[in-house]
Amino acid sequence: MDKFWFVISMVGVVLMGGSAMRYFYLGAFLQIVGGILILLGVWSIRPFLILRYGKQFYEVDEKHETSIRRLLPKVFRLALIGVLLFIVGGIVKVV
């Protein structure tokens, strides 16, 4: 019988506090997605570092060099969106 009332009370807590907790979970989700996008952006910056500093260690032909240069704004945008999502998630969690 105790388990029954425990389940009923937990359902009540979820229903009553769901609106407040929803923003906390939304903020946490936004921060997780933002962190993943930041990591992807940082991981994708490796070819640019190789292009800039590692030409003596790696051979980069002309075709790959132009594709890497064309990809730079997309990677920067990806990391920027990740930072913004992380900040917005932190604000939503506080509210």
C-alpha cells in the first residue's frame, strides 16, 4: 500500500511542479546540445590548423586547400550557434 501512495504522490509532484521543471530540463537540454555543437566546431577546426601551421608536416593539395577554406565559415557558425545555445540554456535554467 505504501508503494501505491508513493506513486500517487510522485505523479502529483510531477503534475504540480512540471511547469517549473520543464524549463530546467529545457535549459539543460539546450546546454547539452550547445556543448556538442561547440565540440564539433572545435574538432572540425583541425584541418584549418593543419593548413595554417602544419604544411611542413602534412601534404595538402590545392583541391583540399580550397575545400577547407570554403568550410571555415560553416565551422565557425556551428561553434557560434553552440555557444549561443549554451548561454540560452543557462538563462532558461535560471528562470
